[in-house]
Amino acid sequence: MNDIGFTGELDEPFDNFIDNAKTKAKQGYDIFGMPCFSEDAGLVVEALDGRPGVLSARYAGLQKNPIDNLNKVLDEMKGINHRHAFFIALIAFYNGNEYKLFEGRVYGTLQDRSTGNEGFGYDPIFVPLGYNQTFGELNPDIKKLISHRTKAIELFIDWIVNYK
């Protein structure tokens, strides 16, 4: 959005990734008058009934502090053994008539402490399935290969190359 001069905020009024992504894509279409895509993503923790979910960026408050968000999840997970979680990215494309949706997920578990300096947000506590390091410890190139955003954007690219 910065590339085309938009520095504002788009509304995310819903409690699910699909409707938030669709709303942002439509807002982009309404502002710029051209097909737009948007993304909504977050961490879903089974033991927390899906939280932080769509509130992932502002889980500990509107200041959107990633360290506060991470610490809130760690505090809420104290004493909980069921630590399954996943990152989800939902891309919505809107052309003025219809939506197309593309979803990527990466499953894993949460550690009980933060490790690693790579990535951002919840990366230092999330261990993807098949790995023994957090996203905060993994080489960024490996994370990029397996991430939820990569999976969603690959589906989107595969579709859009044939878009008419």
C-alpha cells in the first residue's frame, strides 16, 4: 500500500480471518477503483479457544506491542500441556464482482519460553511440525519456505497468473 501512497489503516471489524481479509480487499477496491487483494493472518492456539486469532497483532492492547502480545500468550499457557497451535494467512482478492480466497497454514506447538531472534511476533515460541527450533531460531530462508504466508501467496500466484 505504501508503494501507491496509501498510509492509512483499513478496518478489521470481524472476528474471523475470512471476513476481515474480504473487507480489506473491498476497501482497497473502493479507495483505488481497481482489483485489490488483502491478507489477514494470526496465531490460533487450540487450548486458548483459538485466541489470539484475529486479534494477534493487538492481543495485549491497541498499542500492538509484539513483546506484550507474546508474553500474554505465555502467561495464559502456563500450566497447560496441550500446546498445539497454527499460524494462518488468508488472502482475499476482490475485483468488484467476486472474491477469491487463498489460505495457508503451518501447524506446530508452543514452547513455554521465548527463544531466537529471527522473525517477529510469536515466532520465538512457535515450533513448526517437523522441526525442533522455533521460527525465531530457524534460518529465515527455511521459515520462508514453510510459512503460512508463503503457502497462501503461492496459491494466489498460481491462480492470478491465469486471471483474466
